[in-house]
Amino acid sequence: MPAFGTDENPIDTSYYELLGVPVNATNLQIKKAFRYAAVYHPDKNKSEDAEEKFKEISEAYQVLMDPQLRAHYNKYGKDKDLAPEGGFADPREHFQQMFGGDAFRSLIGDLGIGEIFSEAMEQGAAASPDESSEASNDNDKAKQPQMTKEQMEKMQKIQQERVKKLAETLLHKVDLYVKSERDPESVAAFEEQIKVEAEKLKKESYGLELLHSIGGVYSSKAKHFLGLKGGEMPSLFHNVKQKRHIMKELWSTVKSAMDMQAVAEMVAKAEAAGMDSADRAKIEEEATNRAYKALWQTSKFEVEATLRQVCDTILQDKSVDKRTRYKRAEALRIIGFVYKHVEMDKNTNELVVKIKGK
């Protein structure tokens, strides 16, 4: 083996092998391969080495996505100096980037699943080897991390702060409509601004899906508040419709998690049985797809629940008069319509906003 590697023939290929990509993989290939990490996300995989595997994959991703670090790795292999400036990022941040990234942070905040993962990582790190060994002999239920009262209170506080911050951000957006003359020109200008924003957001990872999800919540909450007076169906109708949607999404979330767990068990059995590489690759690909779907569905359910709280915060704000809250609901209805009707292959600026009572 040569003293130094090259980009074509790296001295060490373990990072590439970990992600299952060739040494000449493009950034797009590496990004797609990183989705495999979802299989080892501790919230979806209860195997003993899931957390460590997840961290290793995250490190490989961060090194190979950085041109300078990748070149250093190809030439010298792994060493203690091989890390991004400031150190490796928290692995949970990469899941935030998968679902909207920084562009959506002002709309949905930090994903709650990231906080859950963080707590699981801290709890796992705090456990002693004897505790870990003992836990491995218990049943599956005992293996799952159990949150303490303090951890639950911490997460509740984080969620409250998240809702508060998102509500403040949303208020700034709807105020552009609320504080305007609400004449045709002002309304058109507001719609145009939302369209421009949506056109950019749809290009992010899972951008279109997130916009449709967010738009659905905004529209539902706005129509429920406006009711017959705002040209919508009675509020009771929208309340029932919203509850049905929540139950449907809850079932989809549970089902996707069950599917993911079933395939993860198949992967474990394949490894134990020594299945040939071709068949094993097929199972792992299926596991990856289902894991990614499960994480997306879980994140979507959690995002929608958070945004319902955000909408309630600005629509039930008794510090302002009912007329102001009504205007907020009108603005929210416009934003929701635009977000819900964004299409990937059509320019959002050409979308015609059609709203009852407008």
C-alpha cells in the first residue's frame, strides 16, 4: 500500500464503505446514502449498537461532504485532526437538514425528534457498562430509554419556548396583512410575498411535503376561526374534519414505525444468518426506505401538532381585539392556500389564490 492515498485510490475507505458509496461518489450520492443512517436512529432502532453506528455514519457524512476534509482523509486516512472546524456537528442536526433544514426553521423550529434523540444519547452515555450489560439481558421494553421526570419537564419547557418563538415569527408575517389597508393592491402584494417565499422553500429537502403539511394546518385553523362569517363552513365542521385528520396521521405514524421495526429485525436476522451480499443489500435498501418514511411521518405528525399550538396562540390572543384576530385568520388562510397549492413543476408566482369570501 502506498504511503499516501489519492482521490482515486484513498489510503482508507472505511467512511465510503460505511455509507455504501464508491470512492468517486458525488455529493448527491453521499446525501442519498446518508439516509441509511435513519435505520440506526435510536428512536427507531433499539439494537445495542444503534447509537454508536449512527454517530459513525454522521462523522463519515460530514467528512466526505467537506472537500478539504475529504481530500485529507483520502490522502492520510483517519486521524485526530480530521474534523470540521468547531468539531463534528450533533448528528441530530442532520435530520433537521433532511426535513427542511435551516430554511424551514423559522416555520417549524427545531424538530422535537432531535431533542428526543439528544436525551437518548445523553442517557446512553451516562449508563455504566454494567448497566448496559444488564439491560441487554432484559426484555425489549426494558431496553427502551425511559425518560425521567426532569427530562420530561425539560422537553416540555423546550416545546413551550418553541411554540412561543414560532408564534412571534408568524405574527410578524401576518402583520404585513393585518396592518395594511387590505385593499386589492395590499392583498396582492401580501400574496406575492408569500408566493416568492414558497417558491424558494419548495426546493429544500422535503420542502414541498412540508409546505403542504404546514399549509394544511394554517388553512384548517384559519377556516375554523372564520367560520360562516368568513365565508367558510361552520366551525364545527372544520373541528370534526381536523380531528379526523389527526387520527389518520396518528395511525400512519404508528404504522410506519411498525413497518420500520419489522424490516430492521429482518436486517438483524440477515446479518446473523450470514445472508449473501446481494440479498442483504436489498433488505437494507428496503429498511432504509422504510426508516426514512417512518422518521418523516413522525416528524410531520410532530410538526403539525406544534403548528396547531402556534396558530391557537395567535388566534386566541386576548391581548388584541377580536377584529385583529379575525384579520390574522384571514392572513393565515391566504398563507395556507399558497403553501397547500405549491407544485414542484409549476412557478408558484403564477398561482391564483382562490378564497371564499375574498
